[in-house]
Amino acid sequence: MEKSLVLITGMSGAGKTSAMNALADLGYNCIDNYPKELLPALEQLMESGDPQYDRLALSASSQDYVDFMNFFDTLKRPLQVVFVDASDEELLLRYRFTRRLHPLLVHNEASTLEEAIELERDSFRSLEENMKDTFHLDTTRLTPQALVNLLKPYFKSQTEPEFAITFQSFGFKHGLPMDADIVIDVRCLPNPFYEAGLKKLTGNDERVYKYVMDREETREYVKRLSAYLDFVFDSYRSQNKNHMIVAVGCTGGQHRSVSVCNWLYDHYKDEYKAFKSHRDLDLRNDVA
């Protein structure tokens, strides 16, 4: 079995536990809140030859991130960092809903939840230069299961860093995906929403897909789009980036964006490690 080491970090409340659970399902030995004082002992265990430490995942807070990264720099094993984030408003809602205490409140480093979130975000901003080649995930609009679905294929059989692309459809009326590297607007394409018999279908249905993709303007659109993406993907890969998210948006995230997202995935899946997801597909689409 290939040896793999993953560090899960990010904003408290953004989904580190859900990310760890996803890796546990993939056979990783997951250790949450591992004490930084015991890192030397962990190194001995990793070098012991015990197979349970071949695929290891740890989580680290903003306070311990630097200590963990300094420790990992001394190891020969490849490291993948996953950073989970969410908007401040969403983090506030999650803490108020669960009634849990923010770690900075527990350690008396902040006096209010708002202050704790602000302090933690400021701390991570100061560490951004040390976060190169990090897999960033914005969970603001993701359910725990959606987060799991994004992580599972990425780590399922990874033996070494490999350039991967996630194509994600969305609806502009539901907000922009905050973790997108590129946002593609397909609202200029013919809209099946106004066609009888197609409104309640989605881009996953063949009739809608053909309606969108068989149009001359769409064929010209994806021709130019793929030429642009070819250049961007080559540039990202040459800079040793290992993951990017291409978000494709229409008005409601049901028809055009889903169709083009599916086309892009099929177009690139044999060339790159590719994934796809449809963020807003289960949401009601009551406007075009």
C-alpha cells in the first residue's frame, strides 16, 4: 500500500470533522486534535513499519498549524493539505445552531463568537504564504455529505500528487461558489427553461442536454472555452498546482450550467483526473 499523509486544517466549524470522517471511510488512520507535543513520538510510529500508519490523516487548528508544518517538513513522506473554509456568516449560524463553543472561547482567547472567528481568520491570513499546493474547500453551501462526496474520489487511489479538476455547476441566483478558481457564465446560451416539457427537467436529462449542446452557438462557445481551459490547465499544472475548481453558472443551476458542466467533464476526463458536481441541482428552479 502506498504511504499517504494528509493534514486537515481550516476554520473551526467549517467541516474538519466531516473531512476526517470521509478519509476514515477510505481507510485512513485519522487522528483528530493530535497534541503537537507528541509529534516526535508520531514520527517513530510512522517509521516503525506498522501498516496502520501508511495512510495517516491528522487535523490541526490555526494555533498548531505552524508546528505541524515544521514537523512535516522534516519527513520524507509526501504531504497533502486540505483547508476547509466557510463564510463568517455561515460559521456564526453553525455555532449558534449546534450551541458548541468555539475553541478560542474555550481557551479564553476571545470573549465573543464573532471575535473568535475574526481572530482565527486573521491567524490563517498570516499563514497564507505557507499554504501553497493546498486543496481549498469552501463548505458554505455544502452539506456534510456533499463535502464527503467531493473528498472521496480525490483521495480514493492517490499515490502521488496529481493535477485534478472539479467541474461544478451552480445557479447565480443562489450565490457564487466561493472556492472556485474559474467562474464560467453560460447564461448567454439558449435556455430550456422556456421550452414546454423541458422546464422541470435538468441538464442530466438527454432532451435538455441535446437542446443546449446541439445549438450552433453552444458548439462555438465550448470550442472557444475549451481552448481557453487548455491553456489555463497547462499553466496551473506547470506551476505544480494539484487541484482547481471550474464553476459553470446559469441562472438557476438546473439546465445550461449542468449540461455544459457534463460536457466539460466528458471532454477532459480522459486527459486529467476529473470530477464533477452539481451544487444546486436539488434546489427549486422557479425562475429562468
